[in-house]
Amino acid sequence: MIRYDLSCNRGHEFDGWFRDSAAFDAQIGRGLVVCIHCGSEAVEKQIMAPGIPTKSNAKPEPTQRMVAGPVDPRTQMLMQMMREVRKNVEANSEYVGDKFADEARKIHYAEAEKRGIYGEATADDAKALIEEGIEVHPLPRLPEDSN
């Protein structure tokens, strides 16, 4: 996988992941790469510094690219809706932490009181719950969760 810094003809900056440079070129040629801010199809790669570690066993320090600029009102509205969903779940459900999968099964099989719960589960646990017919939904991840 390769990550490219991208920008559109309106100056919006974002990034994209592609299998390789040929996959990027093919997707651009078919109009499949669009600006995440405005939907423009006039997108191009930006100049990027190569990621060369100083030692063969050293992991590069993670960096977070910050871009300042006006926020799309649609993005603001979506983020507010996601915050409201999260707030509602937290206010009306019991937090069970990393015991989510076990507790969901107990509720589903009537071994525990029926109630709303939320917590953490691995992707494998969530897939197993769904395969067992247990309804689960991921909570939206918010930008402030990473702070």
C-alpha cells in the first residue's frame, strides 16, 4: 500500500491509500478519486518527502498532518449527528468494557437481563457475534477520541 498526499483544484488537501502507483493512475483516469471536501475530480498528487528510517530497526516517529481551513458545513453536521448518537448510547446503555462480546451473548441467550450495552470488541469478536445472529453496531469514532 502507498499513501499519497493529494489536493484538488480548489486547494483542499487530503490523503489517499492505493495498492501502488499504477492503481492510483488507473483510478484517476476513471474519475474515481475525488476531493473529500468538495467532490472535485481535479485531484493530483503532491510532492512528498520519502520515508527513509535512519536505522534499519528503528520505527519512524508517527506524525499527524494538520491542515487549517474552513470546515465544510456538511462535515460539521455529520460530526454533530455522530456525537449525538454516541451521547445517546452512553446515556441509555451500560458500559461493559472489554467484556462486550461475552455480555452480548449472555443477553442474546437470555442468560442476563435484557438491556442496552456498549464497550470494546475485536473485529473477530464482532464478526462472530454477527454470525451468531446477535445484532451489534460500531459506535462512530470521533476526532476527539484520538486526543
